[in-house]
Amino acid sequence: MKVVKLELQERSYPIIITKDDFKNLAGRLKALALGNQAFIISNPIISRLYGPGLKTALSNVGINSVIYNIKDSESSKSIAQYIKTISKISSIDTKKRLFCVALGGGVVGDLTGFVAATYKRGIPYIQVPTTLLAQVDSAIGGKTAIDLASGKNLVGAFFQPKLVYSNVSLLGSLPARQISSGLAEVVKYGMIIDKDLFAFLEKNYQKILNSDKESLIRIISTASKIKAHIVANDEKETKGLRTILNFGHTIGHALETATDYTNLNHGEAISIGMVAACQIAQEIGILEPKVEQRLIDLLVKFNLPIKAKKVDLKKVYQAFYRDKKFINGKIRMVVPSRIGHVIVTEDIPFKIIQKIIKRSIS
Ligand code: GLY
């Protein structure tokens, strides 16, 4: 087991990376004294697999719990689902002290966090992420949000969980494609800040793909440490540091939007976005070509795409213009200068970006 601390004064919290069952989690919850009624938000598949074990562990430490399932899709991050969820909480909110548990991936985590942030002006919640992507990224950091028809994550709050419990044993049921999607975010951490992590991934990719638990614990705890460090130093993305987490996301998001979040999952989109960011860095003369090749070799090992198929170029440009990273007529991009280091620049001519987007589509 590894414990990473996210340091935010009175809002600090531990991130536990383990392969053990829920007994340890229940003990920690008892010690934290968050409440004696847990409202667990999950999805039907995950709650069938892990709900009973979690409920029993909680009950053994005197915490009553109910499970509330939502559909496992972005459509659950809607105003309608938010109101349904918060109404359900209010209907069971008796004299017991209530807290929320997010048992699922990014969708469950984002909705739960926002529900917890806003119900009665804020109640405690914890994250129990069940996808690799959530364990290395979305469960950590306190950005919570739901979507509007006009865009993703437009209604939200910064609201930190009290605990993140990343159990690699919960990843056993995850389809290989989703493991690869999470690995794209891990590769991202290597590219932006940690060349040793990048080298570890290159050397141990086979073990990681075979779900070797120790290797997974190693990469999840390293990723958690990096994310915790960045969030601790720039919680609300006002100091520029958190921006580097957007490496690969500018073009990646445009691809996701242009394809209506259908043919590419998040990790696949940022995989293509990271390669594109390398090409932009080469165009502006700050990156040697061999870095792009090393990145491509690693992404291919993890079964991640480096080009998008069947995407309407016009839609990608449109999505790009609408993206909030477009500031005063210029795009803010995070581009690498070597493995383990990136710079944030607002000076990239749109012509270069257009050329690279075109190259990213086969
Ligand atoms: N919840 C994800 C983040 O704060 O980055």
C-alpha cells in the first residue's frame, strides 16, 4: 500500500493506493468520522461487482449505506440527473450525518463531487475510483462539474474530497481499451514532468498491460504524487502550473467534440493530442524529432492511436475555436521541449495548428 498526501492546509487529504479489500477503507472512514450514513453513487455494473463488499465493510464499522446507480455515460452529468440525485439524498437524509461516496469512473466522480459540493452548501465526500483514468487523474484535484447542452463541465465547483481510495484490484474487470485510455494520462505525466516515469513505462509496458498489481501501484502512486503536487501548488488553476496538465488536451478535446465523444475515448483523444503537440513543438523549433518517435513507440505499445480516423476536419477547427483555451485570438498550448518538461505558450500561429491537425487525421 502507498499513501500520497495532497497538501491543502485544512483541506488536505490522503490518496491511498492499494490492492487490499475495503476493510482498510472502512477503518479509515471510521477514523475520519465523516458520518454514519453513506450515500454511494455508482453505476449498475460497478455496484453489482463491488457494492456488496463495500456495504458490508462500512456496516462493520457502524456506517449505514445506500447505493444509488446512475447510467455510466456522459449523459449522467446532466442538470436532470443532478436534481434527481440530490432529491434522492434529501429524501433519505434523516438525523444521521450523511456523506457521499463516488464508486465509479470519471462520470460518477464528477457528479458525486458536485452533488456533495452543493447539497446543504457542502457535505463530505470520498472518491473510490474504479477506472485507471479516474485513479490517475479525475478522482484527484477537486474539480467537480456537470454539463450543459452548450458544453461540458460548465456548471461546477472546486470541492476537495476527504479521501481518495484507489484499489488496483477494482481494475480487474476493466476492458483493455479503458486501461489503455488511463495509460495515456500516465504517459502524459511522464512527458510533462517525470522522465523516470516515462522510462519505467517503456521498460515495464508488458507487465502493466498484463495488470501486474505492483507495477500498477507504482504508476498510480507516481501519477497521484504528481497530480497532488500540481494541485497543492495551483488548486484553482490561477498560477499557471495546473495548465501543464492540459498537455495533449487542446487538440484532444477538439477531436472528442468533433466526434461527439463517440469513436474516441478520452485517453485515445489525448494520445493523438500529445503526438500533435510534439509536432507543433518541432515546427516551432523547440523539440528534437526523436522525442516524438519515443512517444509514438510507447503509445503504440499501449495500443493507443496516434491519428484519428473518420473525423470531419471542419468540425475539429470549429471545436478548437470554441474551446476555452482560445484566449484573445490566440491558442494557449502546452508543448514539450524534452521528455519530462513542457512549456506553455500562447504564440503559436493558427496556420501551424491547422497543418498539424490535418496531419493528425488519417
Ligand atoms: N477532478 C479532477 C481534477 O480536479 O482535476
